[in-house]
Amino acid sequence: MRYNERELLSLARQPAEKAAEIRMSVPKKGSVLKKRLVKLVVNFLFYFRTDEAEPIGALLLEHCKITKEEDNVFSISFIEEPERKYCFECATEEQCQEWVEALKRASYEFLRRSLIFYRNEIQKMTGKDPLEQYGISEEARFQLGAHRQ
Amino acid sequence: MKLNERSVAHYATCDSPADHAGFLRKRVERHHHHAHHHGTSYQRRWFVLKGNLLFYFEERESREPVGLVVLEGCTVELCEAAEEFAFAIRFDDAGARAYVLVADGQAAMEAWVKALSRASFDYMRLVVRELEKQLEEACKSLAACRKSPRRSSSSSGRKRHLSNPALQPLQEKPTTLENGYSTWNSGGCVAGGASYTDHEGGQTKPPPLPPRRRSAAGSATGSPAPGLSPALLESPVSPETICFSKLHNWYGQEIAVLRREWQERQKRGHP
């Protein structure tokens, strides 16, 4: 599958929502934890060797599962391959919790659900659709019940 | 750079609904090794927009996308191509290629341009934050109503307001909101009789598009990508952003208190 790597690399250089040096392993046989610079930008998680400007890799954070594992450790796996886990060992339990929370909220799908939720709550409270003023109330992605087919 | 391509391809083809889809002709970009053009040609592809990702497939029924355009930071413009109904997706980067796409007609072109311009994560986040604020304000003014002095005429009005089905204790809880694994019970969300009347038309404008992401000033070549550089053009996720199960509980409590008070007043008779 082709993709615009150049733009993705550019995205990796943007200000991050969250970034830290974390030990990480990939779901490959014999993979060990290695210190990486891990950077969350929109719905992508980039990981770098700590002394390099270009990331080794990127994970699109859609349809993934963030799991708190044992002490200081969390993992990311994807819905179609739940056994393949990217593991992250944080410095502290607190840091681990922060990352878990941040990553759970990091997908476009999550934003979409939040939007639908707030829209609905505002509508219930005020009787008005808050998206009307923006002229986007008809867009498919903001419809309640349009998803989960 | 590696990408979790298998998962990305799965996301492209799974049954989560697309934000927009349709056939477009995509201009084939050729390398100009020689002075003269080889002429432009186009390939018809099936395009699917999901979030900030634009996938394209050889055929509508294809099991896997042939390509992906990550749309974050792009602009979408109408295009001066020889083709009618052409538009282009461009990026900030000076050397970056543009994706020139051709729709079947005016309406299709406009729909695509509209959908793509608002496809970024940044935009979505902007709208969500705006609504978060509005909900907070709606709750605050509800609380203010409660505190203001009551008169018999206005109390009946308020009673009607409080008996609005909107103020039922919030039953629908998004339990685990993991990316794609949501156990959200969207069936319970629609209040009885809530209708999303759309008064579109007039001078409504969408929220302004957030400024395009530009390379952080500090990312000089050779230095490893730094951590949280001060965002010049946009702020990272605010630390005050509460996950909305907490928000949910907070509002739920407010409303439970209001209901109780209202019920007590009912028993006493109107003050």
C-alpha cells in the first residue's frame, strides 16, 4: 500500500501531544525492550531511536486496544491481531497511567464519539443542535446511530 | 519508516463507516526525466475517506487499498487542470507532490472538497473542544437558574423545563472508550422525541479551519525530534480535558440534585 511518507515524516516533527523516552518492544519474535523516543501526534504514535531525527516507525492508533499490563507497562494491539502487542515500559506507574489515558483518547474515532456525545447532551439540555451554527449538522460522521453497523 | 500497514489496511476495509466515498480519477504523476511531458493521464479509483485518512482502491470491491493519503496538514483547492471538476490536495512542503483528483460532476466535486477540507484531526478536535465548552456553559446556566430567586409565575416555567425529558438522570454511560472497542450504548442516547431539525441556510459558517500544521521552528536538522515544544499555532490536548466518563458523572450529580430539589418542591407545593 502506497502512502505519502513524506507528509507522515513531517507530521512526526510537529509539536506532540505527548512525548517521552520509553522502553518499547515490537511484536516480533525475540524482540527486546529498547529505549525509544515515543511521540504522540494526532492519531499517530511515532517512535524514534533517541539520537535520530527521523522515526523508525509509526503506528496509526485507530481500532487499537490499549491495555494496562503489569507494573509500569502498557501495550498497544490492533483489533484484527490482538496477540501482536507493542509493549511499553514506563519509568513510573504514573507515567504509565498518563500514557494509557492519552492513547485511549488519541483516535479519530474517539473524537467522533465525543462529538456525537456532546452534541446530543447539548441538544437535550438546550433543545438546540450546536452543529447547526457551523453548517455541519448533516455530515455523516456526526450522526448518532449512523455507526456501529 | 515502518507503518503498521496491515492494521491500517484493515481499518480501511472494515465495516466502520466511511465519512465519504466515491469514484474519482486520480492524475498519474510521472517523473520528468526529459524536457518534454509525457502527457497527463488519469486512473479511476474508488476513494474512501475515514477520519483524516484518504484511501484509494483499484475497484470498489477490492479487498485492500492500493494507496493512502494522510490528510493532516493538507489544503484542498480547486484546480486549474485541463480537466473539469478537478481539485488538488496539497501539502506545505515545497517539494511535495499534489494529488490531483477529478470528480464526475460539480456536486461530487463540491462534496469531496468540503469533506476533505474538514477531515483533519485538528479540525475535529477544535469542534469537540468547542462543544465541550458549550456543554459546560449550558450546565452552568442551569445551575444559575437553580440559584436565582423564584416567583410563582416563573417557577411553573422552570418546572416545565425541569420535567423536560432531557434532564433524566444520564443513564447512557460510555463504559470503555477504547479506540474502536467502544462499548458505548448509542441506542440509549437519543432522548425521546429529540429531533435534529436542521435550519441550515443563511449565513452559517463552519468553525474556521485550524491553522495548518507547519514544521516546528525548533526542528533543526540533526537534532532529535524534541518533546513538547511550545506549540506556536495550536495547543496540545489541554490537561483539563477530562475523559468524559468523569464529565458524565459530574453532570449526572448536578442533575440528580436538581431533580431531588424539584421533587421536594413538588411535594411542598409551589413556593
